[in-house]
Amino acid sequence: MCTSLQYTDVAGAPYFGRTLELDIDEPWVLAYVPAGMPFTSEAPEHDPVTFTGKHGFIAVTAPARMPTKEEPLTPNDLKVIEGLNTEGVTFSLLAYPSSGSASEAAANTLAAIQAWDLGSWILSQFSNVEEVKAGLSDQRVYLTRIALVGNAVFPFHLVVHDKSGASIVIEWHDGVENVYDNPTGVMTNGPTFPWHLTNLGNWTHLTNVDKSHAKFGSLEARQPDSGIATATLPGSHTSVDRFVRAVFYTNFVEKVDGPDHALVTLSRIMDNFDRPRGATTSPPDAAAGEGVKFQGIDSGSSGPPTEYTVWTNMADLNRGRFFFRSYDAFNWTSFDLAEVAAKADGPRILLTPRLDPMGGDATEALLAGKAA
């Protein structure tokens, strides 16, 4: 359902990319939230958590409710799926339906932040991964039931990167929170993150070096083309295979010089995880899958459910550039976060269907977007 990864250039600067796969589309909202914005997170039977943003951020969000004329959307209503803040911290929400919720059964008066609000909290409050880890150690998290996914108990895990190249994965299993350092910079979906790391021990034979000839008895056999090194690379769209492939590409693709060249290279890597509609289908009796069903808008397809790459994003963590490409777009749309932060006098929102499918710089379009 999602693939996230980190690519580094020849100087070690990190660049982040992720895909999001669903079998439906959503009313995605690109939002800019400035520093100084107040937030409130209210968990049932807990004291609310209030915080004021220290850093501005840009994010792909899903509205938690439908807006009305009397009650327009506020930053509290826009739940972050993917984002980048002005300090070079990224936040990603990926499907992981194994959280359970020991916390939801116990009522208490301790202040707790809803897990659904962690994107806004992390992006608005912290400058690096170490600060996020320290903040989580002091903050109680309530595993929210999400109406958007059939009232499931927060079926996601979280990935955070910073511009030093540090990365963590945040997971809940049977209600217990685990924060893992991520030495690979890669994450997909289930099983647990430690399981994915253990599974890499089954793939130590992978190499990008072609072995294009061999001798069988007296027969000299030769491969007529390049690329045989990837013959044993797992090829399915499952989270397990995508994790291995993402590690392969981020380790073996050439390290290039300069951020513009690096973003082109990262874009080519992300293309390997682009999933067209209909490549696989999930009939009603299929028992597999992540078990996460978004209650989205009609995809326009009358056939059986098919997961596809609804959108892909990239981020240049050091320069504060954010890139977005929807399924219906031909090219990338870019946003300069530093410019938005310098010019915007408040929150801004932009519906993703309004983006030009031919891409280009949409910084001014976001600045001209409706105030949230």
C-alpha cells in the first residue's frame, strides 16, 4: 500500500520519496501550515493536548470531516499523510494494521495526543529525529479510531526522516509503542519493521553486477543483454518484496552530484514502485491485503478493486523542496517551502485535482490558495 525510501547523493545529502497506493481516490488537500499555528488534540476520556507550531510545514492531508459554510476546515481538521517542515524533517503515514489498542480501553485523565494528530505535532514541533524520539518518550499517544478507514484502530505506522540522514519508524503492536532507528531508510507496510530487517538476511546474494556468461560442461553460455543481476530481485507488489527492492535500489543506484541531478535520479527510482490501475485486482473473497479500507471518492473504475499509485511525492530535505505527482498527472509539481514560509501570512490549502497535470512550479498557486 505504500513504499518510502531515502536516497543520498555523492555528498551524503538525503532525498526522500514515497508512494501511496489505494483502490480508491481521496479528496487530497495540499496544505501549508505556518509557525505560530495553535493546535488541539482531543482524545476520548483524556485531557486534551494543546501545542503551538514552532515550524511551518507543507503536507498532503486528508480532511477528517466535510467542510460547511458555517464550519470551514481548520488545520486541526487536516490530518497529515505526508509532509516536510522548514527544518528538513519529513513525516509519513503508511498502512500497518497491527496496532491493536490497549490504550483505548483504559479511561484516565492524563493528557494524550491522538495518533491521528501526530503528523501535525511532529512537523510543527521538532527540528530533527532525535528531538522527535525525545518528544515521544514524554508524550502519551491515544490510538485513534479512524472513521476514514472504517473506524479501524489507527492502522498505520509512521516514518520520520531529517536532513542529517537519520530515520526512525514508529509502530504500535498490541497497543505498545516502539520507536526504531532505521539504518536502511526504507519502509513499506507489514509485518513489523524488525521483521523486514531480519528478512534482509535472506537477500545477501543481491548485487548489481551482471554475470553474463557461464560454462556448463563444454558449453559456453552468454546472456544476450544487460540486466541479469536483477533476475533474483523479488518482483511482486507485496510489502515484503517492495521493501527488498527499495533497499536494492537505494544501495546500488549511482550516487550523483548536486540536488537537481539527485532528484532526477530519485524520480527514476520511484518509477519502479509506480503501480498502474488493474495490474492486480482483489476480488471480494480475497483474504490477503493490509486490511485498510479508505472510505474515499469513486475512482471511476467499474471493475474489481485494484490498488494503484494514487500519488507519489519527493522531498529535498536540505533545500526545502516538495514534489507531488498524482496518478492522473504526467509530470511532477514542485513547491518551494522556504518561499511559501516567507510570503504566506497564514495557512493555505490547495486541492490536488486543481494542479496542472503537466506539472511545474506551483509555489505561487499554493500561496494564492484559499486560507484554511
